[in-house]
Amino acid sequence: MASPGAPPSYEQANRENQSIKGLDAQPPRYSDPESQTATPSEPPPSYESLYGRVKAAQLQSESKPQFFKKVLTIIMGTLGCTICLGIILAIPISMIVMGSLYFHDCPAEWLIPLYLVVAGSVGIVKNFSSLCQKVKNDRENAEDDNVKTTKFDSMLNCFLLVWFIFGNVVIYRTYDSYSTIPGHHNYCNPTLYDYAFWLTTATYILLGTSCCCICFCGCLASLAGGDK
């Protein structure tokens, strides 16, 4: 032991120097609550991609028809399909307007304006009926597999299908066989006929596009299944 008047040893001086600088204190542990910075109590929001939703639909589906039904539900929930739905609701009104304005302007095939007026009127009834049924299903919290369809809607769907086939016959058989000269016995207003022709043709284009979308979703499902 060193005498009171002797200078401190090297070890003592080193320990005192470290104590002054705070080096002898233990570093804070990151597990201590005081050493952690404040973090949000809630996780950041997650945004599902179309791929993730399709993959989840595949995992939740027990059969391919059920999977395709869920995929169509996902597609119908997008903004683009909402816009398309608005366009579809406007089409029956335009059919009634065009058929009524040119009802007597197509003696070559007077069934064309009649087809437009009837199809537009029934289409509006069908849209309102489907909308009311959808609201009712939402209030009853109906699942996708238990969505109710009334017999009235089924009858309207059958009628519209038959009437659409009838419209195809009267429109396409008049192609290149009518005159655009007013007063001619085979006259048909070109605006009326072009509207009816392209409206019917656009239906087939839309069906083809929908088939391509279904095939695309099937490819996504295959990729999702391969990632398991």
C-alpha cells in the first residue's frame, strides 16, 4: 500500500482518468426502454397489389370457377371498371334516344330502331333491378358465394340475350344492302345504322377483351401457385 504522501501509481491514475471521462460507465443496452427512440405504435399501412389479391383469391378458392368468380369481383372493384359501369349505365339511354329519333328513318330494316328502343328500355330496368338487389345483398352482408339473384333478374337476362341475338340478325343482314339516299325505298339513316352496328360489334370486342383478362388472371394464378 502506498504511503499518504507518495504519488499515485500508474494503475490508479489510469482508473481515475477513465472515471473522469466516463469510460468506466457501461454503454447503454439497446434493450432498455430509455435507450430506444420513440417508434410509432401502429405499423405502416400496407398496400395490396393486384398480384397479391389474385394470389390470396387462389388460396381461398376451392375450385377454379370459384377462383375466377373472385378474380372478376376484384376486377369489378377497380376504378377502371367503375368508369366502365358508368358507361354501361349510359348505353341503354343512348339506345332509346337513337332509336326514338330515327324510328321512321330506316325503311330498309324498321326492326333496327325497334331493337334499340326495346333493348335500351329493358336494359335500364335490368340495371335498376341489379342495383337494388346489390344494395339488398350488402345490407344482408351476403358473401360472394351466397349472392342472391331474383327470378325477375334471370328472366331479364334471358330476354336480353335472346333480344341481342335478334338484333345481330337484323343489323348484320342489312350490312351493305341499304341505301343512304333519303326517299329511297331501301333507305336507312347512316347515323342510326352505324350506331347500331358499332354498338353490337363493340360488345364482341368487349367479350374478347374480357376473355384475355381472364387468361391473364389465370397466368397470374399459375405464377402464384409456383411461388408456394
